[in-house]
Amino acid sequence: MTQQARASEIFDKAQDYQIFRTRLESFYFRPKWLLSPVSVLKIVRKARPELIQASHGFASYFSAWCLKKFFGIPYFVWAYGLDILSMRKSALMRFLVKMIYKDAEAGIANSNFTKKEMVKAGIDREKVFVVYPGVDSKKFSPRPVPKAIYKKYNLPADRKILLSVSRLVARKGFDLVIQALPQILEKFPNAVYVLGGRGPDEARLKSLVSRASGKVQSAVRFIGFVDEQDLPDLYSSAEIFLMPSRQINEDVEGFGMVFLEANACLCPVIGGKSGGIAEAIADGETGFLVNPKDPADLAEKVNALLSDPELAKKMGERGRQRVVNEFGWEKITGGFREAIGKYESKI
């Protein structure tokens, strides 16, 4: 069970399992999660689940807790970083999350960073299992980039591409890249920063570029929405993938799967020392971690990779090997299988 999404009907028909889609949060009632169990109950009566996996927001947590209380259906809680931190805004929410965590059979965290935050929120440490995001290394693999991709996204084939692709929100740190560009362009005037995605921070980022020097303005390309199927081509076109994320209040990067996707395409990566990113990047091996508040640190690491193609190549190769060895779906689901095994041993 999940919410509606772009092209969901096409995706759902292609799966060999049934998917139910509904809206959990109300437009009209406050708090907006209060009636979420009603929406879920209709599906539960039809699907008759033996175990519920609750994730992506408090509404699913609350629904799972109510279903256990009234119908005895056990549940796991999943967390990704931002979600669990955002649930601490009020004393009531902290109390409810602690109550829900206490009654959960297990917790699934996308990183050790997120696991620590779940424990702080009240779940028993022994009940939490880390399940990293998996990456399909066949889908995300290095390849010659078709001319059609360069044309579609207006990419310069004769320049060194520094790439960022993500939802454009402040925590991603793309403004830090723009601030670092003068130092990068001074040494590598043929570098170009390609920024893909849409989001609430887009206008601010474009304004930041418009106030920069002409050299910086000509070196930044906003390419807008990126089709998921084009991601491997974009990663393969880039010299370096950049996302120097930082924590802003409760907004944090719980892991950073995009670093693994880029690595799988032989692209070295640079990320911010924040949240769970240190678990996605092997610092000095598959890429670099930088101070997400220091553009000079970012520029230094970018210039180091552009100055040493052999180092960049080795980091990309080590990154792909790490993805294949440690983040394939069969490997990373071990934590989930362990949680299921412990649950089944109790019933």
C-alpha cells in the first residue's frame, strides 16, 4: 500500500504483486493524520495482511499502531532520517512516536545514522536493523553517452561536466557548489556545472547564479526535470557527481542513494559530512566528504579530482566495485531477512 505517484498505473501493472494506493493524510481534518486508519482499514479488510510495514511519515505509523490495537496486526516501522527528525517538533508527537515504537515488532533504518535517531526517539536498540538502499548495478552501469542525451539536456560534450541531480531543496547544498565555482573555474575554465531537478530552492539558486560573475553564469546549466531512465547516461557523462548536503533543522540526508548510483556508473562523488552520507561514500576511496559550509574545501576536492584523472578513475572503479559487492539487492536485504526471522521466531 502506498500513495499515488507519476505513472503509477503503468508501474503497478508490471508487478507480480498487488499494489493498493490511497491518500493517508486528510485535506480537511487537523491533525491531518487523525483519520488515516480509516483509509487503511478499507484496504486491510481486502488484503488481510499478516504484518504491516509502516514508513514515510507519521500517518502510516499511526495507522499501523491503531490496526495492531484494534485488530492485532503486528507492524514494523521504517525510517529514513528526515522523517524521524521531523516528528520531534512537539511534545505530543514525541510521546506518540515513542508509544508507537514501543509496540512495533522491529524498526528498519536506512543507515546507522538513522538507527541512532530512532533509538533517541524511544525504540529499543536491539529491535532496529539497518537496511541500506539497494542499487541495480546492471541498470546503473557505465556506458557511451548517446548524442541524443547531450542534445536533450543541452550538455556540452567538450567540457568537464560537474553534475548534480536531485530535488532542489536547501539542504542539498547546491548553493555551495555555485560559491565554489570561481576557484574551480580559475584552474579549469572548461568546467561546467550541470544541475538537474526541480524544487522550492530553484529560484534562489538561479538568483545566486545571476548575481555571480559572467564566468560563473556561463558555467552553470539548469536542465530541469530528468527522466529516471536517463540517469545512467547523465552519470556516465560527468567527471564528478556533487551533492554537499548539510543538516538544516530537522532536514537531513539519511543516506544518499544517488552517490551509489553515480559510483555504479564509474563516476567519483563528493558529498557533505552530514547525516548518513558518510555511509554512502567511502571517504578517500570512492569519493570525498567535505565540510558542507566551506566552498573552499569543496573547490579543493573538485580540483584534486580534475587535476588527477587517474585518481578520479580509480575512485570511480572502487565505487562501482563497492556497489556491486555491498549494495546489491540480495546483499542489502540481509538486515530485513534477519528482522523477519526474529519476528517469526516469536510467533
